[in-house]
Amino acid sequence: MRISVDGRAIEVAEGMSLAAALIASRTDGFAPLCGMGVCQQCRVTVDGVAHAASCQIECREEMEVRTR
Ligand code: FES
């Protein structure tokens, strides 16, 4: 499936967490720590909703993500 990250289209696997997708796509400045919803270092804006913990969100088709 495809998602948009800072205006860039990337291909992600079904069931992949958003944090894993951002790491795999080598998104600049993205540095999650815990991967379990505690540290909040992975917060991004998803479909216009700010401060979403990307390690707790599964990728969805056409998801729009902003990291800045
Ligand atoms: S990586 Fe720590 S809350 Fe997401």
C-alpha cells in the first residue's frame, strides 16, 4: 500500500507500524526510542491530527503523515 510522508509517496507493507515505515523510508530527523508508546519521541501528524504516536499506529492506505 502507499502512504504520503511530508509530501513524498512511499510503499509500505500491510500491517506495518507507521514508525517502522518512517524508519524504513529513512525519513530525516525521525528518531523513535521505545517503540511501545511511552517516550513520545515518534509523534507525527496523521491526516491532520497532531501528536500521534507513530509506533502505536498501523499504516493505512492513503494516510498522510507530516513529521515537521
Ligand atoms: S517510539 Fe516511544 S512512544 Fe513511540
